[in-house]
Amino acid sequence: MDNATAALARMNMILHDSPSAEIWKDNSLSEPHYKEKDGRLKVFDFVVANPPFSNKAWTNGFNPEHDLYGRFADGIPPKKNGDYAFLLHILRSMKSTGKGAVILPHGVLFRGNAEADIRKNIIRKGYIKGIIGLPANLFYGTGIPACIIVLDKENAAGRAGIFMINASKGFVKDGNKNRLRHQDIHKIVDVFTKQIEIPKYSRMVPLSEIGDPKNDYNSNIPRYIDNTEEEDLQDISAHLLGGIPNRDINNMSAYWKVFPTLRKQLFEPSDREGYSRMKVDTEHVKATIFAHPEFEAYNKTITSLFSKWKKKNTPLLMGLKVGSHPKALIEALAEDLLAAFGEASLVDNYDVYQHLMTYWTETMQDDVYMICIEGWLNARRLRLVIEDENKKTREKPDLVIGRSKYKADLIPPPLIVARYFADEQSAIDKLKADAETISARMDELKEEHSGEDGLLEEVKDEKGNISKGNIKTRLKEIEGDGDVETQDLASILNEYLALIEKESEADKKVKDAQKALDEKVAVKYKQLSEAEVKTLVVDDKWLATLAATVQSELDRISQTLTARIKELAERYAAPLQKQTQTVEELTNKVEAHLKKMGFVWN
């Protein structure tokens, strides 16, 4: 009904290479556009929709009690809430084997009265194949959580349950809204398509359970799938008598399945049944985990999974050429990566998949499109970045030799430096370290001899900076003065003056070395062969970045395990008995000191 939405839909169809798609702007409920010649609603194989939520004016233009299209046989929705009106319209627009999906607010799953009757009738007929609960704050204009109701008329009479997914926690913050990540969407699709039951995420809920009197066709997802985190219960006995509850250690069973002997190296039985104690100090927990043979073996296993994926897909990446299809490439890469880590313990293959998709969106996608349009060699060009006096930048397409501020999207300069000029960069890094050492000494002198009555205070300029000219002037003034304090001042001034000159010389060396390196890099860009460009982009840029993200998953696993063990150790480190004893010891010490001082207070 909205002009802007209709225009956006037309533009979407053009951008997706469907310019002939029919977009009609009107009221779907009062004036449905798609009708047969005899006036009946036209029916479709598939219907997808995101209708307006809780429309209060849905009856405008027609009388639902005398609907021409028979859409409300299962009940008439409330006059002030049109959610079910759109759902019933969609059902009526589906063939007897048709499928549909509609986004609606969660209220349609549990609201009572007329909506409860409609929901009961639809569920009894078996039209609802699945319900997918989405995170809150996804859609513009509303922050309420929504759900996808998946409809399927085929074999509806024999349907024995509704497959539910509670995906309310799978999202990322994006400004003031939430957004589904690639991994969230892929997981929802995989789980729903394959009907995979995952604890706290998805299950097939029998119609008998939904229709049970205690539920009475209330389809609110948390009623059937509770995805709340288990509470981290405190053990009172452990706080009183010490020891770490075995219950908490057992809850880390996923780790002990992979590292079965690591547990015995970290914990040992205490003198109380059901409790253990630490065998290593908390500060050594991380080192113990990293050094354990089982963790090292696990690390190699995960790294090997990535290496196999890399070996398999490197030819695909190297084989990119003008006319290749980027979307087909990323689909092949992503699906293979997801499968490669499908059986990995502790690592969620969807998390690894998300790393690839994030990198694709941020960087790799632009690189691939550039190669597919311009080729490997044409995509290697440099752009000079010029900064004016107002700190604003503009770019030139060609590099000016000797200028360091340049950019190259496909092959950033650091990649060239790392592969071909590592020695030169190492020399520059050493020069920078020398310059930083000089600066650090200057800072020490300033901190020690600045401030009120400081020896360097009188050589500062009007801006508060120590001036080389002021130092020379002051040295001339005190030349020949044999006073001890004057000699100390001269010594400090001479040292600082020498440091200023050394700093200037060191900075010049850095700039000259950097300029020479920039010239070498610029020349090397023009000399790169296609094989060299491929190696730099595929091996040094894309695959190296992805390898680092896989390593970050390994780091996350070790950090999570370490943090939990430390948390338990510190939580029960000081039982009440020990604290009471410590208080008594400290009290006795205080009383002894007070007695020596002639005070008696107890």
C-alpha cells in the first residue's frame, strides 16, 4: 500500500535481474490483485510475506464477515489486530500442496480469544509446519521479537507435530538494532531443513503436547524450548568447609572428553566426598593447559582440518579469472569449510563459517570482484594519498616514487614488504627502536626536572615545550660559573641538548630508510608477475587471515576453560573456617600491637 515500499520492491527486482516481476500497489485484504477470471483468489506454489505488524485498520474497505474470497472460515481476527488476517489471506492464496512463510509478532503464538480459536483451527488442520523464533529488535519501526511461521499444506492432514526453533539468541548488535549473522541464518536453514533437534535450540513438538489442556494450543516457543542459561549455583558446603564441587567440574565434560587426562593434572580428590582441590596454582592453570599433550594434539587436529580445507580450495582461488562468478566461489568455499569443521570437538563449525563470511563481506568480496572484472595484473595498481594542510586527503591513481602515503586495495604494501623486503623493514624497526629509546630518556629528564623549581623549567617556550634555542642561550649565560648548582644545571642542559640532536638524527635516518624502502616497494609492484600476485593475494592475504581466525577459535577455547577453572578455584579458595582463623590471627596481632602502645580495648 506504500508508495516507497512499492518503488523499493521494483528497484529490488531490477537489481536482482528480474525486471519483469509484477509489483502491484494496493490493499491485499480489501482489494486482492491476484485473482482468477471467475473472481476467486489465485493460488500459488510459494508465498512469502512480511506484513505490517498488528494493523489496527485491517478491515478498511471490506466486511470480513461477508468476505468474497472465503478467507476467514477458521475465524475472524480482532477488529484492532490484523496479524491473523494476513496469515489467513496467505493460507487461502496457497495451492493444496503450497508452501508459505510469514513474519509476524510473537503475540500470534499465545494471544487468546478470537486469535486463540483461529490458531487452534490452523494447528488442528496441520497447516503449520514450523515456527522459528527470532531475536528482538531486528526490524525497523519496532523492537518487539518476531517469528517466522512456516506453512505447508502438503500432507497437512498427516502432520503430527510442529518443528520449533528458538533462535532468539543468535544475533549481533549493529548500531541501535540487532542483526542476524550469516552463521545464524545458515544454522536456522540447516536445522529446519534437516529437522535436527538440538537441546535449547530446536525440537519437534508433537501436536498432542501443543493441544494438551495445560497448553491449549498456546504455541509460545519458550513453553517448549527453554534456552535460558543454567544458573551458576554457589555451593554453601564448599564455602563453609572448602573444596571445589565435583558437580561444577563435571559440567565441563565437553572439555574432559577431548582432554581426558588434563582433569587429573589440574584436580585431585579432597578429603570430602564429592569435592576436589586444585593441584596447580591458579596462575599456572593456563600454562598447564597449553603444555598438556592432549591440548597440543587437539591444536594440531584443528589446524590440520584447516590445512586440508586450504589444500583443497587453493586451486579454486588461484583459478579465478575474468568472468568468474564470485557468488558461486564463496558458496563453494563456505559450504566446504562448514563441512570440514562439522565433526570438530569444542569448535562450533558455524563460528568458523562466520569468520569466513565476515572476512568476505569486509575485504575478500571486493578483491574477488576486482579480479573477476579486471584480472590479476590489472587489479594490482597503486594509488597515492595526498594530505593537504587541513588534514583532508585525496587520491591520485599513479604512485609518485619516494612518497610513502599510498594505498593498494588488492595487495597492501605491507604484504610486499613482508615477502620481499623483510630485512629492510627489520632495519627500519631497529632505527625506530633507537629513536624511541632517545625519546624515552628525554621524557625521563623532563619528568624529573620539570615542574616548579625544576632545572628544565626555565628553558621552556611560551607553549610549554623545551626549546633548543633556549637551552643554548641559557648555557651561554652560565658559562664559566663554578657554582655546584650551576654545574648541575649545565650538565642536564647539555645532556638534553645532545638528546635533541640525536633524536633529530635518528628521525632523519628513519625517514631516509623508509623513503628508500618505499621506492623499492613501488618498483616491485610494477615488476610483479601474475603468479607472484596470486601468491601474495591468496596465500599471504586471504588464507593467512583465515588461518589466524581459526587460531583465534583455539585461543577462545583455552581462555574459556582457563577462566572457568580460575573462577572456581578463587570462589572456594577461602572457606569460612579459614577466613575465621585469619580474622583471629589478625585480631591477635592488632591487640598485641595496641598493648605495646599502652592501649587495651578488649
